[in-house]
Amino acid sequence: MSKLVKKAQRGDAEAFIELIEQNKTTLQRVAYGYFRGEEDVADVIQDTVLDAFEHIKKLKKPEYFRTWLVRILMNNCNRLYNQNKKSCGLEEMTDAADESCGTSEVEFHELLSSLPEDSRVIFLLYYGEQFTTREIGQMLNMKESTVKSRLHRGKQKLRVEMQVV
């Protein structure tokens, strides 16, 4: 991926499109972690792609492209969320995921919807997108230990819920 990033930084639009295609699913999953409606998801992804295209030359380390892209997405999600004052949730993700994903992914998103708001994105990034706790901490501007403790508390909550069901 580093070669594609370097090409995109030199102005190769095809390389940039390929990078976005490779990360499209990640962008969608994270955006659905913030918003219910497909319109909002499409808006923040569009803004993210535009921002990334405009600022890709500022990316210092090509190996962190995915983390950088997700951070831009999260900033755009937070901005749109604050503008619209909508409630965050994953409830409609189940409907959308039902059409395009397997049942295990649908179940994953149903479980996420039962977590506190501050843990949802962390769980999505860690278990859904396989980011490390260090990378998540950098993206969310929090200590790695905070990320780990929220993961731990979230797992405990999910264990209790799974025993009840």
C-alpha cells in the first residue's frame, strides 16, 4: 500500500482511487458506527475522500495511510454529528448489513449497539477493523490505557448481556 500512497502523493489519481477502494469497507463500517442514515454515511465518506485527496501530500508516513484516513473520517463524523445533533447508533446498520453482510457481522453490530457510546467506535475499530489499541488511542486522542480499559469494560458488559439472552 505504501507504493500506492507515494504515487497518490505525486498526483496519480488512479492510485488514490485504488487506495480508497481498498479502504471503502472500513470507511463504511466506521461511519455506520456514528450514523443511522445512509445519507449521513454517504456525506461523511464523500467529505473524507475529498479531504484526503486534498491533503494526501501532507501525510508524512505512507504506512499510516489507513489510520490517517480513518482519523479524517472520524473528524468529519464528529463535525456532522455536532452540526445535526443526531443521536449516534448502530440500529440501522443491522438493516443495511443484513443486505450486504453475513449473519456474524450483523450480530457483531447488534452487540455493538448495546455498548455505551464511547465504547462503540473503539470496539468497531479494534474488533471490526483490527486496529491496535495504540492506533486507536492516536485516532481518538486518548491514552492507550483508556482504550484498553474501555475494551475491557465493554467485554464485561457484553458477557453479561450474552448470559441473559
